[in-house]
Amino acid sequence: MTEMETIYKKLGISREVWEFGEIIEKSLEPRFREFDRTAEYNQLKVLYAMQENKVSEACFNHTSGYGYNDIGRDTLEAVYASTFHTEAALVRPQITCGTHALAIALAASLRPGDELLSPAGKPYDTLEEVIGIRPSKGSLAEYGITYRQVELLENGYFDYPAIEKALNTHTKLVTIQRSKGYQTRPSYSVEQIGELISFIKERRPDVICMVDNCYGEFVERTEPSDVGADMIVGSLIKNPGGGLAPIGGYIAGKESLIENCAYRLTSPGLGKEVGATLGVMNAFFQGFFLAPTVTCSALKGAVFAANIYEKLGFPVVPDSRESRHDIIQAVELGTPERVIAFCKGIQAAAPVDSYVSPEPWAMPGYDSDVIMASGAFVQGSSIELSADGPIKPPYAVYFQGGLTWYHAKLGILKSVQALIDAGGLCLNKKEGEII
């Protein structure tokens, strides 16, 4: 037994599972090289933005209270704007998560009587209460903002004739969700998003096009802001935080829109001028610097998962050969028991709380029990190795993250091992298929 086999055995991976993983990994070497080249390009893009905006040691200083004249905060926002090629950016620890960032952007841009349109069908679950699809205190619906969505075609892509019909004089903002969320539709490429934005702008140039960019940053060499998005929105405990940001979110786009978002985040009359950073700037800067390579590791893990589980006979979205536009890998496991076993395997691979056994629970913002595996250094960080899913048909689990490729690899092997140990599948050593 080699040293590598021995260490995997100590971590609970049987020889047959390890060998199966080695075969899959070997077949992915050409795709991994492509990911590395994209990471190199994006790394240089971020470095150039930091040099261009003269990031200095003074940017890491601690501020408190009102946070007036916080040079680090202002410089970081300039770095984000330069990287994403936008006029301005709002990057703050006071933005608690991606849903919060989206809620700020929507509330800042919409007024009573306006209509919000989603051309990509149902939004992510936690936005349903923000919008008012599911009644909630403080929703947009309570302020007289209406909502309409255009269902996707059977293949998961945009229904352009229906979108054209849905656009009307009340439509103020179009929200486009890049990643699939808890759905098994495709995630959209920057090019596809650009085509949709062009279609909308040709018919209604005044409509604001906002893209929920969560899980998509640095997956490609361009971002939705490069193809016409007026605002892009995301969370720092996903891709752009690089695993180091302990909290935070960002909104980048046109200066007038970002100004409105800042007034919504803090207060009318104060805007971007206030908001102490409380010592997180070093982590925000360094995390953003590392984000391209961390995202690359997560991408490798996602493709590895797709190839492993497709070979085992499970439906996966995207499939093993498709191009990648976010770090999420969906696997349809077919039963609640398999979803739970998968998540327990991911949890067992974690550096933190590996001994904990995750269970489904009524998580706030969702309409069914959800199971989440995330033994992370930052609570709930989706760029760290994690898996989650609602306990409802088609019983799909959503795998993402991995600060390093090696950790992502271990997580997937542990999920396979957990399914085998729970009786959820048997591995044919020769074919790597369910028997």
C-alpha cells in the first residue's frame, strides 16, 4: 500500500473508492489545465486592479464608530469596481449575506407602483420572502411593488417571445439569477446573460438589469458587468471572499445605482460615507486576491463530482462534459436517505466539526426542511467545502466549494463512501457503476 493510499485509508476511504477516484481524476487533466489558465488570467486581473488603485498597508487599519475616511474601505470598493469594470462598488461587512445584498439592491432601485420581472423563472428560495411571493414582513409586495416571472423553456433556457410580451411600462428592474439555486436548470454563461440583457435593452433601454452573480465570480474570464449588466450582486462568503472574508457582500455597477444602494444600506444623507470596517479589511483584500485560485479549486471539485456521480448512474447538472458557469454541482440522488448520506460524507471530510452528523431542519427562508453540511472556518461559507439540499423531490443535493482541490476531492470520495456504507449504492470496481 502506498503512502497516499494509507492516508486516504486513515480518512475512511476504501481502496476501491480511492482507485475509482484516481481513474476519474486522470481523465480530467485536460479540463483542469483549462481551469488553471482561466485562474491565471483572473489572478492577474485582480492584481492589476490592486496595483492600479494603490493598495497600501494603511488600507488594513482598523476603523470604528462612524468609519469616516476609511481608506481601506474606499480603496477596496475601487478595486472591486476596477476588477468588474463598473463605475462604482459597495463592499461592506454590514451586508450580511447574498440575500441581504440582493434585497438592498432591489429596495434601493424600486418604488411603489414599479414592477420587478424575473425572465429566468422562479428565483432562489430566500428571495421569495424578500419579493413577497411568500408573505413576509417588509417584503417588496408590502410597499406596492409588483412581481412577474417568465417561465423557462423545457430545456432550461430563456423564452424570448414570452419575455418580450412580459415587458411593460411598469417594468423597472429585471433580475437575472446566474446560478441554478435549488433547481436542476442550467446555470447561465456570461455570454448567455449578455444576449438576454441586449434583448431587453433593445426593447426597454431604461430598464435596470441586475444579475445575481453568486457562485459565478471568476469562473469565466468575464463577468456580467462586462456584457451590459447595470448591477451585479454577490456574497463575500462565496467566491470573491476567497475563504478568508468572515462576512460581507458586494454590489457593483453604475454609480447612480450604487449610490442609491448605499443610502438604503445606511441612511439617506449618509450613504457610503459611513460604515466602520472593524478590522476585516486585511481579510477582505487578501481573500479577493486569492479568489481566482480558490474558485479554480472549487471548479475542479465540481467537475470531479459530476464525472464521479454520472459514472455511478445519477443525473447531474451540469453533466460531466458541459462548460462551467458557476461552482455548483447538482446531483439527483432520488431519495431522502441518499441526500442525507451524501451530506454526512461531506461533513465527515471537514476540518471543522467533522464528527458532527448533519440532519434536515426547518431552515429560515425555505419552504421545506433543508440539510446542510458545512464544517467551515466561516459559518455558512459556500466557497468552503459544503453540500446542501431541500428534502423534497427530485431529492437533489447541491455540492460546492473547496478552498483547495485536494480537499474537494476528499469530500466527494467521502460522499461516495458514505453512500456505500449506508447501503445506498454498490461500486463495481471495473465499471464504476451501481450494481
